[in-house]
Amino acid sequence: MHRLSEFIVGLLFGLGLLLSGMTDPGKVQSFLDLAGAWDPSLAFVMGGGILVGVVAFGLAKKRTTNFLGGALHLPTATHIDKRLVLGGLLFGAGWGLAGFCPGPALVSMAAGQDKALVFVLAMLLGMGLYEWAEQNMHAKQIL
Amino acid sequence: MQIDWNHFTPWMSLTGGILLGVASAMFILVNGRILGISGILGGLLAPKVRDASWRIAFLLGIFASPLAARLLFPSDWISVPRIDAGWGTLIAAGLMVGLGTRYGSGCTSGHGVCGLSRLSPRSLVATLSFMAAGFVIVFVIRHVI
């Protein structure tokens, strides 16, 4: 039951990304291109997502368990620090450069696009580097 | 500012966005999880992988979506990808996205959709950061270089 539900959520999310236009890097870059011919479509993607999300998370905050009776893992972190901002800036720069963010890159890779495959492999390497750095830097208390 | 009316797809984008919202809603309410792609993926790369099975089930759903879209939707509903970036740029961008999303604890889905829906100030700051960097970089590559 759990695994089926997670699979369906992944499927719906992928379909949403495909319909929204997020899997088209050119469209993403046109949204980020305020000085050129601006395509505001992606604002509607975020708007649509938040419209539903606000209701769902409002409901989730009032509950202690999920519908299947398990734990509700709502984030507890509230601090705003250098990591959050620097990480966001680095992510945004990469997003603008290629026009891919993680979800659409995975969907496009599954659709058989070689450029998305290369992007995803580099992204996984970046995530792996983060894990490696966390392990080593923390041990040496540099970060 | 001039609007690119030829590529503007408000209804399809809104519909897609609502679907992203529905998926995020199901994930928190039914499974009790935040739908954040970078976190779900990154959790599989941690030295001690925790609860791999739900992450993999979710990812299999993502991977099945292009085939499902081909079966369910007319082909003109999905915009044909235009990828301007060359191979070197894609590799650099992928590294930046991988590192940045993990360091900043989230991407467009976890911070942008779920975080803003939770009215989290932390996610708002993250979202403003990545959007600002995206605007600046696209300005540079399309209008400066």
C-alpha cells in the first residue's frame, strides 16, 4: 500500500512537470529571462502548486499522523543561515545555466534525452561530493 | 519588459502546477513525507542510506511518467524541450545543482512548492535565493556574453 502510493505520487508529479512545461529547459530559461521575451508561464506552475499545497499543509499541521496511520514528517528547521542562502544561490545559478532543476531532469532522462542523462550524472556527482564533504569537513570541524 | 505570447501557456502550466500540488498533498497527507526531489534523491547517496524503499518507489513513478504521458495525453500538450546548453555547461550546471540543493536543503519542489505552501520563512529565503541567481545567470548568458 505504501509503496504503491509513493509510486503513484511520483507518477503524478512527473506528469505535472511534463504538462507544466518545466521539462523544457528553453521555457525555464525564458521564464528567468526578464530582459528578453519573457514567458511568465512558470509563475502559474508555482501558483497552481501552492494553491493546492496551502490547503494540504494547513490540514497536515492539524494532524499528528498521516492517513495510513504513520508519522507525519513535517520539517522542523526554521533557521535562516549562510548554508541556506549559498546553497540556494549555487542551485539557482546551475538551474539558470542549463534550464534543468532536479525533478524535470529526472523526467527528461527517463524520456531518453542524452543531455538530461549527462546533467543527472553530474548532479548525482555533486550530491555525492556534498555527502563526502559533510563527512570529512565535519570531522575536521572546518564547516 | 515584453511578454513572449507565442510560448505563454497559462492554462497548461496552471494545470501542471495543480498536479504538482496534488502530488505534494498526497505525499504529506498519505505518506507523511515532504515531496522534495533533491532530498529524496540525496537520501539515497548518504553514507548510511535510510528508508531506501519509499525513495525508490517514488523515483520509479517519476521514471514511468514520460511513458504514461505518451499514453494519456495528445502529443501537443507537452512542450518539446529546447536545450541550448552544451555538454560542458550541462556538466557544470549539474554539479552546481547537485551541490547547491543539498547544501541549501532543497530545490524547486521542496522549498518552492512545499515550503512556500507551509508558509515557511526559511523556504521563502531559499526560493528567493535560487530565483535571484537564476535571473542573474540567464541575464548574463543571454544578454551579456
